[in-house]
Amino acid sequence: MAETISMPKLGFDMAEGLLVRWVKQVGENINKGDVLAEIETDKATVEVESSASGVVLSHIVEQGSIVPVNAPIAVVGAAGEKVDAPAAAPKPEAKAEEKPAAPTQPTAAPVAQASAAADNGPVKASPLARKVAKDNGINLASVQGTGPGGRVTRKDVEAALAGGQPSAVSRPSAQVSSTPVVVSHDDTVIQTTKLRQAIGRRLVESKQTIPHFYVTHEYKMEALMDMRKQINAYLPENEKVSVNDFIIKAAALTLRQFPNLNATIKGNEIIQFGHVNVSVAVTVPGGLMTVVVKDADAKSLRQISGEIKAMAGRARDGKVKPEDVDGSTFSTSNLGMYDVEEFIAIVNPPEAAILAIGSAKETPVVVNGEIKIGSRMKATISVDHRVSDGAEAAQFMQKMAEFLENPVRMLV
């Protein structure tokens, strides 16, 4: 029996997605779990997997269409099966075309329009394509786009680079001139991407509707750093565990003892989640997104490390899977790699808390009245005051020290 594939909902605030490309064409065989199409959301480019096996009988929407969540996009069934394809949802972009917004104002236009970089003229390009082009000094106007409507993709830019196209940066270097460089002082207008808009919308909502409070704790990291060194001595380069992997595991184990911080508030009810799904903030072109380690309290350090590496790689390549970004119950944000001592993060709704992690660094410490060299790391938890209070958050941070300062507890 034929099955209809719908636009997936990724995150509680996702309303629509841009169908960038059909991976499987009508008439092609497809197995359950195979990639059917690529869609672009507020968060990233995501591969949509088929929930059925058979033959692609129909594409309900065209490439380049913006489709509401849960709206039908394709039909999969048996070869030769006759089906009446569901009607496609109306295209939201039609209104935007009737009355375009002023060019200097952010609009809700399709990503294909929003992603045109001001530096390269009115060129349709994906955020990843713009990032690669900018990093390599490529003028997007000179790249032939193969995406919907001539949209320039990351692969198009990489093909241009492979073909030896001179970059905007490299061309002037071939000439020597004593003419003074003229620097423009004109304002630059850059259209915000859907990802940047989503970040702004969610965090404004968070700061306006969630009463935040913050608790900072300093952790002794000598034992953890020593154990990490010992563990990594036995692991290949691509499987080595990071300090962040230990922190994710420690936070997850501690959340089991503090279910009120692994929760959300809905009206007059606090819902304590049964699973501990810890999200990790990952920097991507145009902003950041979170990937989610499901049931982090029940996984080994190597499992956590491997999953984060794989999901972060897909996020940066714009190829995240729906399950990579959905289902988070508690968030973390680590800026330790940037030599940051401490910072505070904004709660990621609808969650109740987020942990901001600074650098683990050597510093003078007092031990039994003597000054010695120690390793210390500061972390700050931001909490929704409607769900919890300072004492509970402080106890959480204190209890987490039992794992971070005695890391062998995370291995047994």
C-alpha cells in the first residue's frame, strides 16, 4: 500500500522548510531509511529519509518550494500502483512575490533569496556556498549554479575551485602597484539568513519570557585531565575523547539526580523528561545550532565522543539528520577552546536550563596553606526561575563536581 511522505518537523518552532533537491526521482526504487530529498530549515540543510520501501510514485512538490511542516511531499508504493497523490500545500512564497519587502529590511522570503551575499551581487546561493566562496575569495556571480532556479550550491563553488577559477583575492596579488588602496566607508547591508533569524527569534523570546538566574562553580580538573591523557593514549587519533565529552557525561549523570533541571514548563505544569538528551552547541556557517546526544547518561564516553564528532561534521557540512537536532532536554555551550574563563548562556526554550563551560587552564591554587599549580575550570548554569531556584541549581553544580573531580565514577 502506498505511503505518503511528509515534511518533517524539526524543533518545536519549525513552521516550514525549503525543499532544496530531490535525491530520488519518480520511478526510482527506494528502501526505508534511504535519503529521499534535501530540505533547508531554520537550522540547517537536512536529509529527509523515506519511511517506506518501494518505488517513488510521485513528487507532490517541486524543488525550490517552501513547504509547511507535516504537508505531503511525496508518495512511495509498489511499482505500477495507482494512487491519487494528495494535493500540495499552497506555497507561502506567493505572497512575498506579490508585495516584496524593502531591500534594507529582513524579510521572510525563501532562503534561496535570503542567502544572496551583498558582496557578490544578487546571486542565489546557499549559506554554505557563500561561506566557502568568501573563505576562498570566489565571486559567486562567476559560478554556474546547478541548484533550483540556478541556485549556487557548495558543490558548485568547490567545482569552481577545483577547476582553477581565480579568486577575487588572488587576482590583485599578481599585480604590483604603488597606487594607494581606496577603502570604502559605505555601509554594508547583509541579508540575515533563516538560521540567524531563527536564533534571534528564539533568544528574544527566551529573554523576554523566561526569568533567568545564574550559578557559577569552579571545578578541580587535575584528575580528569590525567584520565583523559591515559584514555587517549590507547585510542586512534580520530577517536580521542575531549574534555567536553567528560562534561556531557557528568552533566547527564547529575541530571538523573536533579530531574527538575531536565524539564520544561507548560502552563501551570512542570514536565520532567524521562530521557536525558543533552544538546551541544556547534558553530556552523551563519550562526550556531545544537546537536543532541540521546540518553547521554546511559552511553560511554567513546559513544558520546563518536556521536558528537559525527553530528557536528554533518552540521558543518549542512547534512544533519532530523534526529541529530531534535529531542533535546538540556543544553550545553562550551567556549573553552577559545580561552574563555567564564560566560553565561541564554536558556534554549522550551528547556529549563543550559550549562556554559569555560576553559580548563593551569592556575595558582592554595592547597593546605601552600600555593601550587592546579587545573581549574569554571562553568555557569542558567536556569528558568519558574522551574527551579538558586539552591537547587547550586546543589546540581556541586554534585556534578563529584563526577568531574572523580572521573573514574563515569567509567563504572
